[in-house]
Amino acid sequence: MPRVVHFEIATDSPERAVQFYSEVFGWKIQKWGGPEDYWLCTTGDAEQPGIDGALMRRSKPGWTTVNTIEVPSLDDSIARIVEAGGKVVSPKETIPGVGDFAYCQDTEGNAFGILQSDTKAG
């Protein structure tokens, strides 16, 4: 069953948000070598329940927090999302070493990501 595996918090100032979340919650946050202004957040011990995520520069007005759901097939999931009345809001892209990814929107206008992991990575 597909599950939420990652979150992204959109920010106007990633540096300010890094300081806030690390001070308030003790998250370990480091800049990722991928997209500009993308900071990976480790929110706790891997043995405890929870997920890790990222802080990123806000790309669209009103963009807030987006959860990413891991799916077995990105193409099949895109087809099911559109068939059920949702939308794809960014084209499918490959994130090297991670997998194939797309941003989508549900029937209520909520944004979410879908990820087909690269089984050869890591």
C-alpha cells in the first residue's frame, strides 16, 4: 500500500526556516547537493516512527507543505490520479539516485508528490 515517505515545507527564506526548525525541534538539517535551496531534514532516529523531509524555497504563491507518497509505478499512479479527477501539476522528472517524481493535486486542490523509487539506488 502506498505510504507517505517524505515531506517538503515551502519557505520564503530557507536559511531562516533551517534555523527555526533546528532550534525548535532539534532537527538535523543540511543542504542537499541537488536542487538549489533544498535542505534535507532528519527529524529523529530511524528506529522511531516518523518520516524525514526537506525545506525548500516556495515556488508558487500559497505553496505550503507537501507530502510525498511512494508508489510502485509513477505512470500507473498518474493515470489513476487523472481518472479520479486529480491533476498532474508538474511533469514527471527523474531525480538521479532517488527515482521518478511528479507533483499532483487532488480533487480538493491539495498538492502532493508521488515517487517511484529507483530500485538500483542506495
